[in-house]
Amino acid sequence: SPTIYVDGAVSSTLNDLKWHLVTVVSTAGINANSVTLGKSTNYFGGVLDDVRFYSKTLPAAQVATLYQTGSGNRLHVAQIPVTGVTTLIDKTAFATTTLAIGVNSITYTLPSSFDTSRSVVINLGLNVNDATERADQYASMYLTDANTVTITRGTSANDAIIPAFEVVQFSTGVVSSIQTGDLVFTSGNSTQTKTITSVDTSRSVVLWQGNYTTNGTTIEGRTNTIFSLSDSTTVTGNRGTSGAVATSTYAVIQFASGITTSVQQASSTISASTPRSTFTINAVNMNNAFLFFSGYTYVAGGHVPSTAILADSTTVVFDRGINQSGNSKAGGTVVEFSPTYLNSNAQSGSTLMSGKASDISTLTSVTLNKTLLSWTGARGDNSLPSRVRMYIYPQSSTNITAYRQSSSGNASTTWSLIESK
């Protein structure tokens, strides 16, 4: 016979007329033709909401977690898994490369072919050697074909840069579509839009893949962009100032119905003379939640990049580390995946470098070929590029290493990680 839980504890009694989380667990299979909700002999005199079917028998600890993390106050019987889909990710490839002085664009050959209809490049940051801010210290990364990633920056390549990235091939049936493109900002323009093929915004995310400018002398507010999905057919990019021509690259991922539980865009302005700000989202299960980075920018006087991290089930924190005389802004999208396709709990963190050019964050062991990793920004006690520009790279199944060119001062970078079955 099935085990019935009320508000995370074994019980079969409702003592009041308030909302409760009711979970029915059984080891027996369910025949969809024989399922009846809200009726046995008589009809249920109430309301059922947020009904789910799970493709596995939930242990007691997970039932309790569903209630404790804010999924309570609803009837949950299950979420139906996508037919034929058992994993989120087929394979991944992590890489770093170098754009030497005088080189504006290079290609990187992947170790195997990737299906471009369900694969995407995730920007994991870059570092630079020079302490002076220049246009050649920015780059975009995108999948050119099944075997090639192209990294492009603007003119005046007077500094060597080292970018890092991950290429992810999602499993068949996980994504409905992936669209990539760029927004070109003209001088005097701080907002730009691009029309895309219609997507369902409740299960779609826009991903920042980098930016660059051909302007020889620039500030990050003219180059860096925050992306958002304004509606089902529009990608919008915003930058802090409008004094140069710049190009920003994006990817829009539309997940198939049933792969995600929720998708929520988040962005916030960090006001002058404050180091951080927060954005409140609807409660998510932290074990299944992943943060995609959608970029950062700032206006004059705010020349420090920002980080984004999911601090708890309802809060995204944006942090630039120090007070500045101008505003900064950063953004991200929180995606809560169905636990059906995950192998372990999501992980996130901040890797701090104090007087070091690199440092390590320890992970609960994951299989890298099944791991989705997101770099979610950088911050420091100084705006010098060699100090605060950095990238992350998984050196093994149990650590992420952050790298910058300078060892002076304090700087940190944030990241989000989730492992597929």
C-alpha cells in the first residue's frame, strides 16, 4: 500500500481547511489510464494545485525537503518525465586558449563533434595581463560548427588574453531550440534588440557569451552588456554607457516542457556608494537550481565588475565588492531543473584570491562530462583589469580553479554547477 505524507511527515489526516503538501509514495507503477485525482467514492470538496508525478519512489528525506524548501502548501502527486529522456547532458568539453598580442580572432577545434542543434558555448571568463583598461581585453565565444569554437575580440590587440569556456551537448529531447546571435551597438546607443523565433519564456533562458568593441580606448560600461528576454520574440541588451561601437553575443536556450520546474530572470542595480544589491525570486529547491549568467555593466564611476550568486531559495545577490561613485548592474536566470534528470545536488560558490594569482574551490565529486558549469562574474578591491579579470576551470572532479594574471589585492569569482545523470 502507498505511504502518505502530509507536510513532509507520515500521516493520512488533514485537521484543518488550510493548504497542505500531500505526497503519496508507492513502489508500484502507475497506469495513466487508471489515475483519478480528487475522487474515490465521492468527489473531494476542495482544490488541488501544483500536481506532480515523479518517475521514481521518493525517499522520506526528499519528501521532507520538498516541504521545507518552499514547495509546501500544495498537493504534489508528481511531475511527468519527458518520454525517452533520462539525462540532461550527453557530453561536455572544457577548454582554455590564448589570443596572443596582435591576434584578434582564433578558432578552437573540439575533441569530438557536437550536434549544433542542441549544443551551446558557455563563457567561463577570461584574464588579461595589462593593468590598463583597453578594448582588446574583451572577447565573445560561440560555436561556429560541429567541431569549432570561435573566439573574437576587437581591434588593437596589444594585450594577450586567456579565455575559458565549456561546450555542452544536451541530451536528445532536453531542448526544443537553441538560437544564437549578436547585438551591435552603435555609438550613442545603450539599448539594442534582436527578433528571434518565438520561444516559451517560462522555460527559456538567454545566456551571455561575451562582448567586444573596435574602439581603441574604452570603459567596460561601453562594452559589457546585460541580456534579457523581453518577450517571446525579443532579446534585449543593455549597456551602461553609449560612447562606442560594441558587439555582444548571446544564446537563447528553450528547454522542452517537463525538463524545468521554473525559470526566473533576475537583475539588479547596485547603487552608487553601495557594494551589493539583491533580487527576490519565487522559492526554488536549491538542490535543483542553476544560475545562468546574463552579463553585467556599469556607468561612469562604477568601474568594477559584479558577481551573481543564488544565496538562498528566494534571493539572488549581486556584489561588486567595494563602494563606487557610479551604478553597476548585473543579471542572471535561475533555472530549477526537474530532479528526475540530476545525479547530485546543485553546487555554487565563490573562489577568493587574496594576494594570489589563482586559488581552488573544493567540490563534492562530479562527473565533468555530465556537468553544467556557469561563471557568474568577478569582483575585487580594485578595478585594474589584471586584478579582476579572471576565469574558472574544473581541474578535476573535485575542484574548480580560478585564475587571474596579477597576484595583487583581493578578488573573487562566483560560479554555479549542476550534474546530470
